[in-house]
Amino acid sequence: MRGVQTLSMAKAITAGLREAMRADDKVLLMGEDIGPLGGVFRVTEGLAAEFGDRRVLDTPLAESGIVGTAIGLAMRGYRPVVEIQFDGFIFPAFDQITTQLARLTVRHDGTISMPIVIRVPYGGHIGSIEHHQESPEAYFAHTPGLRVVSPSSPHDAYWMIQEAIVSNDPVLFFEPKSRYWPKGPVDQDHSGMPLHASRVIRSGTDVTVVGHGAMISTLLQAADIAAEEGTSLEVVDLRSLSPIDYGPLLDSVHRTGRLVVAQEAYGFVSVGSEIAATVAERAFYSLEAPVLRVSAFDTPFPPAALETEFLPSPDRVLEAVDRALAY
């Protein structure tokens, strides 16, 4: 079936993987428990039965080995899609990703490409424990040679996973776990925009708020509350963290004069810090107030009972909006 369908983000990614595997028999999936089980979040459910165990590979519990093997396969012309089971499990593969995968194309003077996608379920709001609710995207956005993206809707997830797979550069594909289950429309005939484009998803006049991944849902909730109080928020979805498409964001700030940056990740030396600095440099004369940031607190992820206090909420976003408007 084509056309517009209603899917959860998890099933939209499944559908996108299926389309990519049908289009190119060099696309293969690798990860822990992704075969008959379908992964811990069932994102690869049904793909092993359809494509077989030579294209959907259950791997040992060895993230460094998984990514290292994917690098070798990419050198031989394959397009591996690696699943990291949980965000906090990516660090055993950090060396392979940042000192090998990110550098190999430049190291070989462009004569080889690394068409590898690393899928990373990330973020909080699932009531889990540390190592299962991390937001490590800034580590990889900081690393030259890696592309880093994060969808916020099923439609974007469906198209962005396919666009990531056809990229000849390595892509870190961060999937917000808390958005796996809510459903939304997916137009399987029209993507709407390229992989690294940001966009305004709600128009407003008073303050621009920007985020990515699961934070978009929080920002839209904040915008609904603000509207009831007479404040108009414009919401920008980054979609891509490396590179960042600043055009729509800067246009928005030129109109509103105020910006609040929100993220689930820690605030210190973060993607939010980079956005705040860049907007301050490039839109200084349009700003009516300092760029303000809302983030998780700079402490290790707490027990699940405290995660609602730890992660940014609509109320914390609105408190920053009020401070911006007070200038």
C-alpha cells in the first residue's frame, strides 16, 4: 500500500527499512536481537522473515565489533544499518565511530565512502534506568565526518531513514524512544523535504522555540498552553544536528526577536549551546533578549521516579519564554 497511512514512528521506521532493503540488495541490518525477535522495540519485526538471516544479522553483544564489522562491509560495497540497542550502549563503539568511521573517507583522500547508518534509540520518558535513557547526540555532532539526524514524527522517520541509507557518508540516526508509539500520518509518496532541512512546524509571532526529536512534542504542548495565555510561540524542528540548517531558524528569529532552545540532553557543551552561540552571532541585531536554553540538569540520569523533574517540561519551557519576554 502507498499513499497516506497512519503509523507509529517505530512502524514507520520498519516500513522505511523495508523500502530501502527492497530497493538495494546491498542494504543489510545488524544488531543484537534484531532478527526473529525484531529488536527490543520491535522496529525490525518481520524483516528477518522477509529478507533472511544473511541480510538481517543477529550479532553478539559487542558494539565495537558490530560497528567495526560494518566498516569492513562498507569497504566491500555494502550499506550496513547498525542498531545500537539502547543509547547508553553506544560508548563501547565510540572509538570505532569517532576515530575510524568518521575519518576513513578523508584518510583515503575520498577514494572510499562509508555508507553506514547507526540507529540509536535515545532519550527519556520511558521510565527506565541509567544507560537506557541517555542523550549522547552532541558527542557525535561534534565529530567531523559524521552526519547526525533525529526525526520527531512518523512521516519524517519513514523518509529520513531511507535518505540516511542512500547517503554515502556515515549517519547517526537518533530515534526518540518516547515517540516510538504515538501514531501520525505518513505520506509514502512524498517526503516533503531533504534529510538535513529544518522547518517551522507551528507559526507564531512572539518567541521562537527550537528543539529536536522528542522535545518537539514538549514544545508543541508549551505552545498550546502559551496560546491560552495570549502568547504566540513559533516552533522550529531542527531534524538534523550535523549539519544544522540555520535558514528557517534565523528567519524565525528575525521575525520574533526572541529564542528559547530546548533539549533533553545536558546543557553544558551541547547542541543547544552551539545553536545559542550561532544565533547570537548571526542574528544579533534582531534579538530583543538573550538566547535562553532549557535542558536536562548537568548530573547523571537519575532513577526513573525522578525523570519528570530532570527532563525539560512544558512548564520549564514556558518559564524561559516568560524570561525572554520580560526583557
